[in-house]
Amino acid sequence: MQAQNLVNNSPLIGRRGRNHMSLKWRMVVRFSLGVAIFAAALFIPAGTLKYWQGWAFLAAWFVPGFAALGYFYKHDPQFLERRMKRKETVREQKIIMKFFFVIFAVAFLLPGLDHRFGWSHTPLWLTLVSLALVFGSYMLVILVMNANRFAASTIQVESGQTVISTGPYGLVRHPMYSGICMMMLFAPLALGSYVALPVFALVVPFIVLRLLNEEKVLRQELPGYTEYCLQTRFRLVPFVW
């Protein structure tokens, strides 16, 4: 016990160990809350747990997410610390994200209601293809995070940050947003709902507004970003925009 206390109180080892434990538990709590909130948003409106599309969607979303958390916790915990920060500092981003989360919340309540009242009748093949695309888009987001360890959840430029122009960043300037847009467009179909599709699609304009404002900040604060924009022409969709 005394030896353990010495380790915990060590100014070098103890602080790092406590920080990692703190990060670990924050990850566990946030991930668990995320699963619980999404499950509630899907199954409570559905009025039943017999909603296989909901279970399949949760698996397609949270299984790779759990694996990614474990990978980054082991290899780059500082990156996870950046991703844990949710408070925006740019005024425009605060406004954009408020609207984004309202639409996001409403969108995920609709598929369960659709399932309960039978508004949509999506074919099995479309649901399965959409599930695969949701999974693929999530894997793209993870690939982007691995390529750019400064990809925080908020718009900010940190000390030592550099422009990333390789991998997915060689195709578009905002590949993470590309993955998120694809995820949002196919999520309602993966959940068996045509009705929810227009609401999910409303997320895309707010992502566009977010990335345009983000580019303004990066041009001002990140050295080399203006030159990168000249090199990589497309923002969101290769050969389109």
C-alpha cells in the first residue's frame, strides 16, 4: 500500500497516471452516455426494442467508434484530449453549432416514429447498402483523424499545428466533413425511414457554413493554409466543390 501511494504521489509518474485515468474514465462516461442517448432516441419513439435497423445502426456507428477510442488512447491520448473539448471560441461557430445540434436531435427522433407508425417501407437491399455506407463513412472519419491529429472538435489552431496535405487531405480540404455528410444522408435510409431523410439533409448546409467559417480562421491563423487551398481545390466533394 505504501509503495502504491509513493507511485501515485510521484510528480512524474503519478501525474501522468492520474491524467490517463481521468481521460480513461471521461472516455468511458462519454461513450456510455452516447450509446444510451442514441439508443433512447431510436427505441423510445419506436415504442419497441424489436427494431433491427436501430440495433444494426448502433453497431455500425459505435463498434468502430469504440475501437478508435482504444487505438487513440493507446497511441495518442493528447489527441483524445483535443476531441473532448466541445466549447467553441469563435462566435459564428457557436451559432452554427446550436442550430446543428437542434436539427441533429430532431432528425434522430423521426426514424423511430416512422418505424412505430409505418410511414416508410424501405426495401431490405437499400437498408443494408445504407448501413454499409454509414459504416464506411465512419471509417473515413477515423482515417481522417489518424491522418490529422490536430483535428479537434472545435475550431482552433494550436501551437505546433501544421497543414496536412496528404492522404484524404490530398483529395478535399475537409474530408472529415465529407464523411459526416455521407453519414447523415444515408443514416435515415439505414434506419428504414424516407420521412427522416429531408431533416437529416438539413445538417449538410450547416456543415457547409461551418467549414467556410473554419477556412476563414485557418487562412488567418495557420501558416501555409492559403497555399494548401490553392493546391487542393475542392472543399467537400472531389471534382464538384
